Amino acid sequence: GITEELTSTLAQLSSLFVIARNSAFTYKGKAVKVQDVGRELGIRYVLEGSVRKADNRVRVTAQLIDATTGGHLWAQTYDREMQDIFAVQDEVTQKIMFALKVTLTPEEQARFRRTSTHDLEAYDYCLRGMEQYLRWTKEANAQARQLFEKAIAIDPKYAEAYASLSLVHWQAWIWQWNQDPRGLDWAFDSAQRAVVLNDSLARAHALLGHFYLFKKQHDQAIAEGERAILLDPNDAEGYAWLEQILNFSGRPAETIELLEKAMRLNPHYPDYYPSILGFAYRLLGQYQEAIAAQKSALRRNPDFLSGHTNLAVLYSELGREEEARAEVAEMLRISPHFSLKVYGQRVPFKDPADLERYLASLRKAGLK
């Protein structure tokens, strides 16, 4: 949780380049040299730390290291009551900015004065909910929703919890785990609530952009996606979501450049990064590159529904019918109630011809 908070806060600074949390986490618990980490991730500084908890006390150690020399720029240990953990996070952030001589813009200064939540229980529910969401299964989605709703019940002004809740509503809606047609509206309303509570929350704007896309309001979607990146220039997820918007808006060539930026920020990227890239390659007519990208996504997560859907389309268009039908079988294994009719109403292509071609390929592959 502390890593998540520090990464999120520092990533909002336009003068810093900050690697995504899940890429940094690949080194957790491993004996590695800081110089190796710096070389592998292409960064100059590494923040190391640990957390120990006993009863209601917590000890946090943190040290900022120059990855080129291995020398320490700053180090400190905090022994505090558990409820002071948020103050510790703020102080560590301030120390890092001072050590790196970071100058905040007026907008960044205003943003730093905003808090997410001061309630540890709500914070804990939100972290555990996100862990469940990222499992990408129907059962985990339901658990994530319950956890985010608990966080909101404890702190009704917790903008990040509303943004997270909008994610699970969207995930259940798009993959037809929840048959209620109001799912997208619930996702949109939760994201809007997050923006009302904290207009500087980049993730909420990125989500709104995504939901505008599925409402087929492409210009608004692009505007919100670009706003998210302006607020958080180091957010790999923000770039990935904007890439998807551009794909469906008929601008796949721009997607590839943006995705390279996302992968640079998050070198150990999740399954949907190569899937979005593969989607762009298909739109550009580069089928072999598209297939390789979708297979890369599925190597990361064999249950990633988008990867199987896009492969089914690619194989179908190439006349590889047996392989296309095998991918449709995988789709139905993951989402047994998946309906082509419902999916066709939701896929947000701006050009109707692109949509019909996509659906025709799935129909040819045996999806009903």
C-alpha cells in the first residue's frame, strides 16, 4: 500500500520519470543490486524500504539511492502509531522531492494538498479490492466490488474507491458477467463521482474517457484520456487506456507510439498492453505482428478474454477456421454466457464498417 501511494504521488510530477508499481514489485523480496535495477529499468534513482508492524505500532524505513553509484542520497526510519502512516507517506514524498531538487508547478502544489483518505480500514479494503480486480475472473470481480463498496461505506468521500468501483462495474458489464444492462451507467456514475470528489485524480478521468468510448462519444473520450495524461504524465495505465480509445476511433497508427511510452513506464507490463498493440496491428493490416502480440498477452494470462477474442478474429480473417473456433471455445470457457449480439451492441468502433467486419469474423468462427 505504501509503495502504491508513493508511486502514485511521485508519478504526478511532470519533472520526474517514475516506473510503474507492478514493474518495481518484480524485485520484491529478491537480493538484487541497485545498479542492476537501474540498468534493467532505465532509471537513475531507486527508493528502497520496508514496513514492520507490531500491535498498533509501525516502523517504516526508506532510503533513496543513486543507481549509477550505489550511494545514498537520503535515508530515514520512522517509528509511529499505525494511524500516522499517511503522514509518514507524505513526509517520505517531501524528502524525495527535496533530495532530487524537484520544483512543483502551481497546479502540482494544489494537487499535493489534496488527500485520498485518512481511514486505514477504508484504505485497506481498497487495496485488497484492487488485488481481486486484477485477477480478471467473474468471482474475483464480485469480491472486488464488495471490498470497494465497504471502503466507500466507511469513507463516502474516498475518490479512489469510487474510481475503483467503476472499474469492476465496467469489467462485469463488458465481459457479460453481469447481465444487467445498466452496468456501464453504474461504471460511468462512479467515475463521475470520483471526479466530483477529486478533479485532479487522473485515473478517474482515464476511466471517464473509457466509458465515453463505450457510449460511442469518441471526441469526449479522447479529451478525457488526454486530460488524464496531463494530470499524471507517468501513468502507464493512462496511456494504455488512451491507446484503446484511439484504436476504436480509427487512429491505430498513433496507438503504437503511445504504447511504447506505456511499456517504457511499465517494463513488466500486464496482459492487455500487447493485446491493445495487436488490435492496432490488425487495423493496420499487419496480421503476423497482431497474432504475435495477442499470443504474448495470453502467455501472461491464459484467461484473458480479449486476447482470445482478438485471436479468433485474426484467425477467422486469415481463413484459419479450426484455430478460430478453438479461440471461441476458450472465450466461452471464460465467459459461458458470452453473446455475439450483446457484444456487437457494445464494441465501440467509430466506423460501422469496422464493427461489421469484426463481428462477421467472430460469427464465421462460430460465436453466436
